[in-house]
Amino acid sequence: MLPVDPISINLADGHYLRIGLGLQLTADVGEETPDTSVALDLAISLFSGRTVAEVSDPAQRDALKAELAHQLSEAYEGEVMDVYLTNYVTQ
């Protein structure tokens, strides 16, 4: 498991989302820890500009998490199996 420090992402209408991630890595990952800046960039791109209602709805949140997991798997070339939301606060 690779923790990613929480960041704040701008949402629509002056709101923000504080999100922290945990990346579940495969056994294929070598001794060098993957760069988490890719994960942060993908999360920012996916969540930015959405409304509080979108990111607060459990079904929509699960869909966004699934999309992020898919994007991470591709970006890290199969080294990331899943993603966990370790911090998730809207304001």
C-alpha cells in the first residue's frame, strides 16, 4: 500500500474537495516506489470543477473512484491494483 498525501481540489462554485489516496500496488512493483505525482494529477483532472452534489453522492463517488482506479492502472502500467479514499471532505 502506497499512501498519497491529501490535497485540496477546487470544485465548482467556490467549493473544494480534500482527498487522500492509498494505492494498492501489485507484486510486480520493484524496490523503487512509484512517483505519486501521477496519481495526484489524475485525481485533480477527474475531480476538478465538479459540483459538491456530484462528489458527495455515494453512487457518483463510487463511479469516480472506479474511473480513477482504471486511469491509475493504465498510467502505472498495471502496478496499481486498486485505490482507496483515505481522506474525503467537501466544503
